[in-house]
Amino acid sequence: MNAGKVCVAADIAGRIATLPRPLVFTNGVFDLLHRGHVEYLAAARALGASLVVGLNSDLSARGLGKGTGRPLVAFEDRAAVLAGLAAVDLIVGFDEPAPLALLEGVRPDIYTKGGDYDMDCLPEAALVRGWGGSAIALPFLPGRSSSTLIRRIQALPHEH
């Protein structure tokens, strides 16, 4: 694992200064990493020279209403898996429901979310556009989600 890719919010300014621009930022829970996540992160990274991922802490993820027991994978493990992806340059956790304070610190050139989000309704998109950045919804890969995987696993017959 590339632990050097994971940083705390207090260190973000110094770490961002070392990354080439344009800088792309995205955020999410990334619970049960799957093909949809990997393709999305590669597409986000292709928009710029660096990709920073804001990763919801376990506390933050529990507040998003994704279901009982979510996230299934603890923050440290989700961060470790993301750090193993070539598309990801830096990972920083956040405790809030939305990474507005983190975005202020990073000031990315481009903010992305999956196509299942309406960018015009996201305060993060408005914030980034406020300093002249772009906010882009990337295509969503249908049927590829952690929630779909969890439902499939739950539907499996239980052996006794």
C-alpha cells in the first residue's frame, strides 16, 4: 500500500503545493471498491494532472443514510485500497457530510462527481465555480454500486 498518498486535513496545504495542476478533486465513501469506482476515478484523473480524493470518515459515511452497518469497510482500509490505484494522487479524510471546508483548502481546478448527481444542486460545485473552477458530472456506470453489491450478497442463500 502507498501510505504516502494518505494525509490528514491539517497537512493538505503542503501536500497540494507539491501536486501538478490542473488539480481534480472528487469525494465519496468508496465502500466496497468496484469497477464503477475504478473507472470513475480514472476518468476524473484524466481531466487533470493530479487527483485528490476526499474520503468520508466512518462517522461521516454513517450520516449519509446509505443503510445500516455502512460503511462495511473501515476508513483506514478504504484509504489503503484507494491508495493502491494509479489514478489517485492524494487521499484526505473528512468528517462533515460534505467536504466544503476541505475544498476551500484544496481549491481544485476541477470538481467531479458521478453522473447520478445533479451538479447544479451541489454546494460543492457552486463553491468551486465561485473561484473559477469547473464542476463536472462524469458518466455513471449503471448497475455498478456498493449498494447493488450489498443487495446481491444479502440475496445469496445462507448456509447453516
